[in-house]
Amino acid sequence: MANHSVTSKRQPARIRQLRPSDLPRYRDHLLRLDPATRHDRFNGYVNDAFLIAYAERCFKEGATVIGLIHDGRVLGAAELHEIANASVATGEAAFSVEPEVQGQGIGSQLFQRVLAHAYSLGYEQLVITTHSNNEAMKKLARKFNARLRFEDGETVGRIDLSDTDSTGFIDALIAGAKASIMSLRTNGIEFRAHAA
Ligand SMILES: CC(C)(COP(=O)(O)OP(=O)(O)OC[C@H]1O[C@@H](n2cnc3c(N)ncnc32)[C@H](O)[C@@H]1OP(=O)(O)O)[C@@H](O)C(=O)NCCC(=O)NCCS
């Protein structure tokens, strides 16, 4: 795997919720995704025009977007969308990490942050949908105890947030976040965590 500049110690990478003014950074992140990553993320091949419109829609329609930012660029992101008319309050998460920096724990960090955010917004359930051959996403979802099922040709992961003992849950998230930061440091990535 290429040694991307995220490993530089010049400026630490940072994970935070994106602001309205971050829209161009988010759009550019999506545009840098290669065809295979786009396919995994959107469950089909999508062109630049689609991605430009999609980024704008995310920001306009009130999705939460949490990004890993390094040297002014968003290199990875987790989106949290509300599923309208679900029988219980349900958020849907989607992830994109640029190919050059995959496999360094960024997806896991983003997952933790989006999970904590979904919990803080009072969602009772978090779902993740992907195509059935997406082993990386399935492994990531399982890591956070998602129950995976095959539905309508896709794999759907569900995490029940409703009957969680809040203190234990948050403690587990914090412990997990600390472990991941240690692991990012071990891999040479200078990382600084901030509250969303
Ligand atoms: C899925 C994705 C977000 C994971 O991001 P990442 O930064 O590589 O994730 P991590 O480095 O935290 O790895 C998470 C786990 O998946 C495993 N993993 C990573 N790539 C894998 C692969 N190709 N096959 C199997 N497992 C893989 C890692 O080993 C890790 O497990 P571990 O912690 O037990 O070792 C990233 O691969 C991606 O953006 N893919 C394209 C878009 C996509 O598929 N989005 C999901 C649909 S919403």
C-alpha cells in the first residue's frame, strides 16, 4: 500500500464533524475516489456529476458528515442520514476512505465517532448497507457488533442502540477510541482527536 502523506508528522490528522464551509473539501474527497471505491461506496458505478450533486445534497438535507482531515483535505468520511418513516428512530451510516490510506484504522475511528453521534441523537438503531462482496465493510461492521443479514441482494448491518446501558456503551467507545489512537500512532500517523 502506498505510504500517503497522512503519515507525515508535520500536521496531525484530525477527525471532526464537517462544517457547511467544508462542502468543497467533502466534494473533492468523493471525486478522488477511484472507480472501485466509488462502486463499493455507492453500490454501483457513479460519475463526477453524480458525486458533485450528492455532496451538495448531503449538506443541504442535514446529514451529519464526520471527516478525517489532513493537510486541509478530507481523506475519509462517515455520513449519518436519517431513514424517514422507519418504525423506530433509525440512522444510516456510510463510509468512504481514500484507497491510499485504507487499512490504517481510519474506518474504525470514523465508525466509533458516527456510532457515538447516532447514540447522542437518540437513534435507536444504526444501519449500514453494502453490497455482499464488500468484505472490508462487512468486517468493519462486525467489529462494532452489527448483525449482518442478506436483504434484497445487499448486506444490511444493524446495531441496536436502544437497550444499551449508556455508561457502559460510552466507556466502551472511549476505550476503543484510545486503543485505535494508539494503533494509529504505532503505524506512524500523528493523530489528534477532537469532540464532534
Ligand atoms: C470499508 C472502509 C470504509 C474501511 O476503511 P478502513 O480505513 O480501511 O478500515 P480499517 O483500517 O479501520 O479496517 C477495518 C477492519 O477491516 C479490515 N479490512 C480492511 N480492508 C479489508 C479487506 N479488503 N478485506 C477484509 N478485511 C479488511 C481491517 O483488517 C480491519 O479489521 P481489524 O481491525 O480486525 O484488523 C474502506 O475500505 C472504504 O472506504 N471502502 C470503499 C467504500 C465502502 O466500501 N464503503 C462502505 C459502503 S457504505
